Amino acid sequence: MPFVKWFVPAAFAVLLSGCFVSVMPLFSPDEADLPLIDGAKITAYALDEQGARKDQAPSHMVATRKTKSYVFTPDKDEPFRAMFDKLDDNFYVGVILDMGINKPPLYGLFHQVGNKWLGYSPVCADFQKLAQTKGKTLADFNIVHNPNGSDCQFRKYNDLKNALMFLAAYGKPDMEYMVGK
């Protein structure tokens, strides 16, 4: 789930539909990258299936650096902590940390194109359908389907990276983030 779909109240609806998660973060703060400037102002737009901005008001937030992570402060929601790790060229995995008691780390994919970031919100059931259209299964990505919910759980960083790069190749972004000073 990308920034705002990831980071705003709408995220809670998506959280219930099954996301990419792990028991513990799959990369450490020492491995994290800091692609956003401290104090970056972010405007987030939901995208439709064709990649156009939906006809709804954007969301806004500020990203503040805290050592090797960020604290995101949305205009209309509680702050949360997140980290990024560069996957390939201008692709990053983002992880939301400290979502609350019994909430696992939550992952999303981001593609940076200048000051625009395209966000992919991997929903487990949708990812499974996409994989099937390409002749793959969740097992091909070493995904453990959580028996107590609908999440796709990862145990190794390389498995998460492979699934996210597959999503980048065949999926579509659902959020656009404009990052400014």
C-alpha cells in the first residue's frame, strides 16, 4: 500500500483485505535508505485503473527524518514511522513500523520518477490473481498465506523483493505522491 492509501484512514479498509507483511521488519535501520528530504511535504492522489487521478481531494502529510527512518504526519490522521530500502534503480520498498499492538510490519512498493512517486499497494488476493495470470502461485514467491487472516506473509527479504519487482513489472500503481519542500 503506497503512501496515503498506506498512510491514511483508507488504509484501514485495505488492511482488512490482506497485505504484504512479516513478523519482524525484513531489513534493519542500518540497511535503510533516506530518499526523502527532512521536512518533505507530500501530496497524495488516488489513481484509477487507467492510472489517472481519481476525482477526489488529495491527502497531505509531512515526512520528518528520525535517524534511519521517517515519521510521517498526515493532516488528518495519527503519525506513523516508516523506513525505505532501495530495490532497483528508482524502486523502493517501504515498511510501516509500529502500527500498534499485534500489527505486523506492512510493506508497499514505490517507484520514484523525479519528484513524483508512484505507489503500489500489494493486496494479497489481488497479487495472487496477478501471479496466476502469469502462471505463478504464492508458493513461487515463498509467500505464506496467513491462516488467521488474509495477509501474505514473508519470511525473507529476497522473497519480498522478488514479489515486489514482479508487481512492478506486471501490476499498476494505485497512488501518486508529489514530493516537495
